[in-house]
Amino acid sequence: MYYIGIDLGGTKIAAGIVDEEGTIIKKDSVPTGRTRKNEEIVNDICMLVKKLLNDTNLSEKDIYSVGIGSPGSLDRDQGIIIANFNLSFRYVTIRKAIQEVIPVPVYVENDANCAAIAESIAGVGKGVDYMVLITIGTGIGGGIIINNKLYIGSNGAAAELGHMVINLDGESCTCGRKGCWEAYSSATAFIRQTKAAAADNPESKILELVDGDMEKIDAKTAFDAARMGDETAINVVDRYIDILAEGLANMVNIFQPDLIAIGGGVSKEGENLLAPLREKMKGRTFFIGDLKNTQIVAAKMRNDAGIVGAALISKRM
Amino acid sequence: MYYIGIDLGGTKIAAGIVDEEGTIIKKDSVPTGRTRKNEEIVNDICMLVKKLLNDTNLSEKDIYSVGIGSPGSLDRDQGIIIANFNLSFRYVTIRKAIQEVIPVPVYVENDANCAAIAESIAGVGKGVDYMVLITIGTGIGGGIIINNKLYIGSNGAAAELGHMVINLDGESCTCGRKGCWEAYSSATAFIRQTKAAAADNPESKILELVDGDMEKIDAKTAFDAARMGDETAINVVDRYIDILAEGLANMVNIFQPDLIAIGGGVSKEGENLLAPLREKMKGRTFFIGDLKNTQIVAAKMRNDAGIVGAALISKRM
């Protein structure tokens, strides 16, 4: 049997047909066109599903289920995307629309949770019962696997791990609180920190790397400048990793998972990020004697996480 | 069938016989004598078990299991208390000792987890699948119930909820980190905050209430002075509740449990604590639309939590 996964992103709608193990056998995408009407986007999703079935010569009897990963607010029972804040999407009865194309079970799930499912089934969390996934992007997304199942809490809205205050009266967060982890450790925050350091230290390599254009600074710039030995960049990266380590140590003290997977663009730095991160976490996680320590690793499903996780939602519910 | 629960505290060893519903039918205690040798304490525990059986005319065929709640580090598989930092207890094979008195299954569990089990079975968490218990005492203890089972993580050491940093580079914590929730919201921290405010404001009612003796200030003093309208005390209590609310809002964003139960001495303030706490949490928990909100309530098992939770460990594993 096969599974269809749809990743409803802000810039593109990606969909794929996935096997039991989480391997994508065919994928496709269309631009989201975020200002378009609900119906146009829903039509494109249905069209993508039809096209995938045509291209693979598969039919409804080969497909176990369809899943859609979306940020924002969802009604899992009714199969409705209540609000995707990246789009103008509101109260979209996506299950109903898809079932008109293919009458199989249709699941909706939060995109960060889909990424956790993907890592759990086909990524770094394979074979592990307890995993926390942190996605470092515009914000900090979280997904929690407990006893090999997705943890969604009593109301389905759990795992907003980025919205854990780690600094009282600290940086303002998009959620309205002050001092959330996300306000320090998201890629957005890291870029802001890099820009501020570059402005304060115009002689640093940071500005040189972006030809003096502050707006070109991204989440890689400080790492690149640090690799060139630039003192300002080294300090920015060090402080960034330091605070990220505080949040991750909190996750360990709360969950003691087998592993924490770190996804999102920043995680592409690999050991440049992970080695100092693990070092800084030492002594911050609660004393557990000879017990097994949580592994800190980079997520590996990358851009496919959304499709694979959405496709296999039912395997982790 | 009945269950025996033993609460190994720093000042007394309490034990009781408990029924299926968590009602204590007989209990007893002896002073711990924390400087005594392992064997003397183990002997007292065994003696207490024998005495309870004698007093109730019950025998091994009436007892389903024995449980021991202890702070510190445990080996659940082997039934060993590795270290109870309140006592000089190290590597005590307590299961073996108790099974010489009564050959039934013997469980060991962390004391904060026992308190969570007690609330889940016989207290405010009855009938609820997802609960977080916070015990405000010398430190901040945590216990997590997920799907009606105790959550202990991959290595058994999860739920150190007090050791979540909520203030970067903040107050020093006993665990070695800076800015842990416990360093702000434990009873110890609250007393420290009350003393500091009293020292800075010698005209406040706080010092009056303790006859000018700073050392008599406890976790109730500031609440008492605030009730008398004392401005200094009102501010201390307000700031204390404010930071407690930040930590609890973190718990909601992470777990979205049905309820959070607050135990320990400070929780005896009841609505004086809970009403402003709930008010301050508004807007700090992540937007969940029309979804069900986490209830914030006082724990109700009080001093019996340790016995009842230890007795019924097997029901939440």
C-alpha cells in the first residue's frame, strides 16, 4: 500500500506518494500563490493528487490514506484547516474536497508534527520511542514522539516548544509574550542578532560577506564569517549556540528523550553547530548518574519531511 | 486487594495500607533520623510494614504490592534507591529487604512522581488523561501523567520541571544552572524574596508579623502581610505569582494537559494564589482558538500523596 502526503507551505504546495517505509516514489509541487482564494488552492491540491495517481498508475485501491501538513490551527476530527496564518486560508474543509478525488481516509496535522513523524519513521528517530524534534526556521517548531506516538496533548495543540519563556521580560515574541525561546533561537532571531553585531562592528567580515548590504544577511552569514576567524561573528555564533543549548537542556530535563533532532536551515551547519552545542549542554542537563543521555543530532529528512510526515500521520496516531 | 505505600521523607518515614481507590485504611510513621545508617532506616521501614499488617490483620495474600517513594536517584528495574540526597542513603536494595517481610512485587519511584500518581488516582486528576503536577516546596518537583500513565522518559529521569531555565543568566540554582524556574518559584525562593523585601522595607508588616525576626519568615508570611494591605508584601506576592505564571504557561504550551495541579505548602493559599495566577496566565498560553483550556487547580492529597502514590505506582506504569 501507498500513502499520499501534502505539504501546504507558504511558497509551494508539495505532494508525494510514499511507501510504508517513508520513501517517496513520486513527488510534485505547484506554487502556493498565497494571496489566492481558498478554492483555487484547494483545486490545486486536488489536481496534484490526481496527477500523482496518473503519473504512477495507482488508484484508490492502492492508497491507504492521504495526509496534509499545515501550519496554524486544525480540526483533526472534522478534517478542516481552521486557519493557516501564512495564507488567507480559513475553515477549509480539505478532507471533503480530497475525498471527492479519492475516497480514502484523509488526515490533517500541524506541519511541525508532520516533520517529527517523518523523522520518527524514516529519519534519525527510526527505532526510537522518545524523540523531540525542534525545527529552527522563521520560528521554532516542535514535535514530540512519546512511546512511538505523536504527542498532541488533551486538546491537540501541544508542543509549542518555541513558546517556552527562557528569559523573563526578554525579547518580544510574535505570540505576545516576552522572552520566548523562539525570540532568541529561531533563524529570524539569529539573523537579527547577526545584523545587530554587524552594525555595531562595521569592520567585521559579516558585512564584507554580503557586500555591505545588511539585507543580504541570512542564517548562514555569521557561521561563514566565523569560519574565516572573524571575532564578531565568532561571538554572535557562540551566544546563539549558548541560548539554543539552554532551551535544549530544558527539553532534556523535561522529557529525557532518547534523542533530540534539530531541523531547519541552521541545522545544515552540522557539527559546526552540534559539537559546541553538545559541549555547552554538559552540566546543564539534570544529573542522571549512569543513566543514558539524550543524543543531540541533526534531522535528516530536510525538504521531504513535510510530504513523508503528512503521508504517514496514521502510523503515529 | 490492598496496597502498601511508603513515603521516605527527610524528617519522617510514613507508611500506609491503601485500597484500590486510594483511600488509606491505616497509616503510621517513624522519624527518619537522617544521619542514621542505611540498615537502621531499612529496618524501620520493614518494621512499619510488619506493624501495618499486624494492626489490620492483613497478610501477604491480601497485599497486591508495596511501593516506596523517595527523592533522588532510583533503579526501578532492580528496586534500588541509588541515592536519596536528603539522607546518607546510597545503593539500598530496598526491594530485597521488603520482600523478606512480604513476598509481593515492590516498586520504587521518585517522590514527585508518586504525588502525581496519587492526584491522578484519588485527587484532582481523577478521570483526566493528561495532567502535570507541580509541587512547590524546597524545590519545584514535577510529575507528568500522559494517557493515564506516568511519564518517565527514555531513562526514567524525566519531569525535572523545576530545572527549566526561565531567566538567562539569572538566579543560581542548586543544580548548577542559572535561572531555573525552581530558583524563582520554590518556597525556598519565595522566602528569600520575602526576606529581601523586608530588609529593604523595614517599615513593612512583614517584619512585624515575625516580631522583627527575619529567620521566622516562611512561605506564608508575605501572603499574610499582603492580606493586611501591606504594599511591600503585595508586591512580593505579585511578582512571585507573576513568575510562577510564566513557568506554568510554559507547561501549558508544551503539554496542553487537561489540568495542572499545584501542590506543596504554598498551594494552601488556595484562591488567593490561584485566582491571580489564572489571570496572569491569560494571554501567555499559546493561542488555541476555541479549544479547551488547561485548568489550574490546587492538589488535594496533601500529606497523604506520598503514601497513596507509592502504594498505587503499578496502576500508572
